Amino acid sequence: MYAEKYEAFQEEIFKIHEYFIPTSESLQKEIKKDSTEIKQNMSNIRTAMKTEGETLKSLVDTVVSENMRQIDQIEHSLLENLNTQDKTLDDYITYLHNLVKEFQECFSFTEPQKLMFKKKPKIRSIPKTSKPVTPGFTAGQYNKCDVAKLLGKTHVPNTKSENREIRPIESVYNTEMKSTLKEMKEKEK
């Protein structure tokens, strides 16, 4: 009875050393390799995401810069137009002041005949001016989903993960292992 139990335990120890430990170590190596691949893949995804983000930021900066240049040009044009109108009115006001002086000279007592021969003055009309039409700004219409579509997103395939393949013990525990076990038993006797 002891010999049978001893032999059964020897057989189990042999299986552990020849099959279970090497198979488990092999699976462990696969897991570590998969872990390294996952880390590298995730790093690549992060890099791609950052690149996409930087590209979008660059495009946003370009569009904002172009819009700012356009606003600067519009502002310059509007201010130039207003300055021209201001100068025209300034010249007109000077004309009016000079006209008033001229009329007042006609009232002077030193030369009353001037008033007699002077025609009724014709005052030039006030120059026309225009009120500028200032531009407005329509904010873009976007949301987080729109930006996510521009940048792309991570997806996990909707497939079930496969179980790792484990060689059946029968493929390892064949006649060679049985003969090796038999030799070990004979040496112990």
C-alpha cells in the first residue's frame, strides 16, 4: 500500500515538474509579453492622440490668427473712413468760422458800403457723413462630441478575448515520460 501511494505521489511530482510548472511558466511569459505589447500599444495611441490634438490646436491658432488679421483690416478701414469724415467736418467748421468773420467784417462801421454791395451769402451745405456698420461675431457652434469626432477616439473591439492555449497533459505525459518515470523508480530500488 505504501509503495502504491509513494509511486502515485512520485508520478504527481513528475507531472508537476514536467508539465504544470513549464506550462505555467510559458503562460506567464506570454502574459508578460502581452503586457509589454499592451503598454507599447497604449503609448502609441497616446502619442497619436497628442499629435491629433496638437494638429487641431495648430489649425485653431491659424484660423484665429486669420480672423484677427481680418478684424484688424476691417477696423483700420472703418477708422480710416471715420478719420476722413472727421477731417472733412473739421475743414467745414473752419470754413464756417471764416465765413462768420467775413460777415462780421461787413457789419463794421468803418466800411459800411461793403455790406451794401455784398450779395446774400450762400452757405455750403453740411457735408454728408455716414455711420459705420460695425461687424458682428457669430460664435462657432460645436460641442464636445464634435471635437471628439475631429480628434478621433479609442475603441475596443467587441470581440470576446480568447483563452490561452494550454497543451493537454496527455500530449506531454506520453510513453517517453512514462518510461522516464519507470527508470526513476528502478533507480530508487
